[in-house]
Amino acid sequence: MQSLTSSERNLANETSHDKETTATVSAAAKAAPATVASHAKYYELLDFADRREAEFAARGLIAAPEKLELRDEDGRVIWSQAAYAFLNKHEKAPDTVNPSLWENTKNNHLYGLFKVMDGIYQVRGYDMSNLTLVEGKTGWIILDTLMSVECSRAAMQLAEEHLGKRPVRAVIISHSHVDHFGGIRGLMDAEQAASFGTSLEAQLSSGKIPIIVPVGFEKHAISENVYAGRAMERRAAYQYGVYLKPSETGRLAMGIGMGQSVGCPSYISPSFEITQTGETYTIDGVTMEFQLTPGTEAPAEMNTWFPGKKALWVAENCTATLHNLYTLRGAEVRDGAAWAKYILEAVVRYGGEVELTFQSHNWPHWGNAVVNDYLVETAAVYKFINDQTLTYINQGYTENEIAYRIRLPRALARNWHSRQYYGTVAHDAKAVYQKFMGWYDANPVHLHALPPEESARKWMAYMGLGSVEAVLRQARADFDAGEFQWVAEVTNTIVFADPENREARLLCADALEQLGYQAESGTWRNAYLTGALELRQGNAVRAGQTNISGGVVDMQQNMTAGNILDFLAILLDKAALAERDFTLNFNLVDTGERFALRFKNGAVLPYMGITAPDAGLSVTTKKDALFLLIDGQFETFASVAKLEGDVELLKFVVSSCNQFDPVQSQDFNIVEP
């Protein structure tokens, strides 16, 4: 998350509490009939009688002020739950609010001090994130510190009022986003912090407070908040709606809380890094095991297991909402497959014992079966988005096309704890596209598009021309004037609307050709001239005009077993398995590897290093035999592998690996639809 500048905080405060701004006034219009109809679909999809998430959000409340509104030293409101009092005036969602988001907002409006279990407490709703207190023999172990000093100080005061005043013995920061460390000076002074470079035992015995973080924390905290920080601040104001007034037509919750506090963030350098999964320490009588989860919700992040309490702190890896593989304020793209992998690793390590998950946003989940379902279903969503996007990429779909095509299977979409309150399936799919393919969709028209102001002026001039024929006449004149990039853009738009318009195709090709002739870059020249070729002659692959290197076969032969099973998931027709949930065991006799591969409602979840006792089929074979599966050769595979159980399950999987040819060159269009 990003903090705001002082001027932005002032404006946000004025907008939220003093002024009826143009934005909020214009937003006060009634919902259009199409919007009301759209909302009705959510009542059909989701079970609004299922109150489990709401019950978990309220469970364990010890105390809460009647009115929560926090101010800084100058009297400015920097956090307010009182601003959402209007929520209590409605029995159901107003027409101006998505009914699913309305439920999430009501849950996030539940604030105060909560007992999670004996020895674990949370202050929730005092900032976007949670302040968690773990009771040691003599003091508190704090997990994450909120975003603003004022908010963390107020949260700690509430805890001390009802639980008693105890010293802070350690601070554990789960990851490198400011809403998890920015409030630290509300809990301690820099002089109280232990010194980096000594053992954790030495830090504890010194009487100072260790600040424990995952490896790489400081590097990523600084790079994200400083290098691109000013741009992120401005964009964050849009993402978090800081200039909007809370109301039925304004700001509501956004999945991981009610929004950003606009107080003062702070920073104290950490004193101790966790460098590998499995590190275990006892602090003030409380034993903790750490699990590193890099590249998930943050570049540096970790879960924490409390074996004595059978409780798993899942940081921001599970948050009772669909999270971001790409966050709208801007950040490094996150790895959906790695995110799922680390959640499944937590299931393998702790799933047999765990009775509780609690996290840095939203509310805990209780009960072994509930927790395991929560973890697995969360992993399944990220893995499905990752794999289905890669399937579409290999079928030739571009970023925006994928965003409009991809849908979660119904069984995953109906889960309240993975609804699209913060991230969305559409923009998370774009993140996967960006991770693997980057900003360019291969259409040379988009290689060096005009700046938006210049493009807009040209579009405005063209909008009054009245017909496609008139547009093409003007485009020819612009071509003669040397405006080749613009001509390529406008004529390619016509081609996508009407691929049979020969005049538009040829003029677009002429423009691309001139751009190619001008290009200093050899790769740009090739892209422009290839686009021109295909506009004139049609898809070159289908016409047999290309000779693509076959080196991919050699690379595939050197894939690991994990690579092969990941690739199987990309090849898979996920819609065919949307209603299925079964597990296959793989035991590889030559490498010694074991996998439990769960097919969960279209998502393929690999559990590494285990054999599932409830698997429908167990397979014993050599690693290279797995290539037969992705090549569709089930009968040959069955002749060289030992199959124990329901063979039809594997046969069905192999027959469903049909979304594209894993060896042959693809012939999807690029410069035409």
C-alpha cells in the first residue's frame, strides 16, 4: 500500500467530512435500470443466507467505542468508522451499491477489540489492516502495526484498556507494504528497537524489542515506497477513493478494509530477518515457526505458525477476498502460481493440525475443515486465473480479450471469501498476461501508439466525417502528409470491425510498411513489415509461409516433473472439470518425487512431496513418461505405468488436455480479429 502526501491528506479530509464535492454530487444520481438488473444476477449467484463470513467477522468482540473517529494533533479526521453509520439505515443493499460489496462493507464496519482465541487478540477496523496481539508470559508479541501512528496508538490503547498494560516484547512484520509497518512508532520508539546483526536470542536478552521481518523486507519496502512512490501515491488516491465521501453513492469498503487511514506513517529498521522456511523461535514463552512466501502478495512476505495454539497467521496471503495479482496503484506483478504454491505448502505443513487462521486484514476462520477449505479454495482461485490466462495466451488471445473471456468456475465463484472486492478476475488475468507477455500484444499498430492527447484530437476530428468511406479518404490524405502511425491506428480499428474491408487493410499495410522503412530498430522493422504482409496476404502461418524453429521440443524434454504437471494444467479444458474435485497421486521411481495433484473445480493444485490417502488413482512411473500425458497418449502411458484405482479419472484428464497443440506453431491472428 502507499501513503499519501500531506496535501493529499488535507484534501482527502476536507472532501470526506466538510465539502459536497462535484464528484459526490454528480454520483448521487439514481441507479440506471441496467444497473439494477445487473445486481439481480448477484442474488442468483451468491447465497445471501450463508452468514458464515459475517458471523466470523463479529465473533469474539470484547469491546468497541460507540463512535470511532480518530483525529491527529491538528484535529483533522484521519480515520472514521462513524462516517459509515448510514449502513445501519438499510435492510438491504441500495440500488447504487453492488449487493455483494454491500455485505463486505457491513463486515468491515465491525470494529473493536476481538478475542481470536486464548492468548491471541486483534484490534480490527481501526485502520485498513489489523493490529494483532499475541500474549506471552510477560508481554505482547505484535503482528503488524497498522498504517498510521495515530491509528496504532489508538488501537493499542483500546487493547490495554480491556486487557491490561503489558510491555511489547517483539514486533513481527509480515511483509513489505506500508499498511503493515507504518504504525510502528505508535507502539514503540526507535531507541527501544534491538540492533541488527546479533542473534534473536541476544536481542531478546538485551531488553530491546526485536523487529522480525522476512528476508528482503527493507529492500522492497524502500524500493516500492520511494522509487515510484510519488506516482503510486497519486494513483492510490483513485484506488482507495480518498477524495470520495462515504455514502450509498460514494466510498464503501474495498475487500481488505474500509480504506486508507490518512495519518502519519512511520518506519523503524528491522533487527532480524527470517531467511528460510522452518525457522523456529520461542519468544516470551510463545513458540513460532516461520514460512517464507516470497513473490505472493508482496515480494517479501511470510506466514507464522503457532504450534502450541494450532493457529496459522497467513499474513496477507489469504484475506477473505480475491486479492490483486496486480494492484491498481501500481506495483510489481505478483505470481499467481507461486501464491497458490505457498498456500498449498502451508496446507501440507500445517493443515493436519490447524484449527485457526488469522490474518492481517479482515477476520479469522475457525475449525480444521473450514480452515483447510478456505486455504485450498483461495489457492485454487489464484491457480485457475494463472493457468486459464496462459491457456488463452497460447490460443492467441490478447490482454483485453482475456479479461473479457475469463470466468471463475461457479463452484469457486460462489465462495464469499474469494469474491472480487479488492482484486478482480479481469485485472488479475491482465497481470498474468503482463508477467508472461509484457505490455505488447504483438500487433505492430500498438508498438508505438500515439500519446492519448494526440490520438484523442485525431479521433475527435474524424468523428464528424460521417462514414467509413469518408474516414478512409481522410486517412489517405493523412498518409500523404506522413502521419503513418495515426493512419495505422485508425485503419486497423476499421479492420477489426470489418476484416473484409480491403481498402482499410491495404491502407493500414501501407502505413505499417512506411513505419518499417523508417525504423532504426531491426525488431520494430520486422514487426511492422510482417503486419503489412499479413494484412495484404492473410495469416502467414496458415498459408505455410513461415518456418518456426522447433527447439521447443528439446526444451520440453528437459522439463522437470513439476514443469510437466504445470503445463498439463495450462493445456487442460478447465470448463470440462469445473464441477469435478478429485486427486491423483504420482510416484516417480527414477527421481524419487511424489506429487498429489488435486483437480479442484477447474484448478489444478500440486501438493509437493506427499501422497494423498484419499486419491482416486495412484500412478507409479518414471518422470519422462509424464510427457505421454500432455501428448495425449493415454494407452501408451498406461502400458508403462502402474495404475492403482479409478483409471477413468486419468483418462478423462488426458482427453481434456486439448486446448492447443503443445508442439505445433499456433496460427492465431494478430493484425486482424
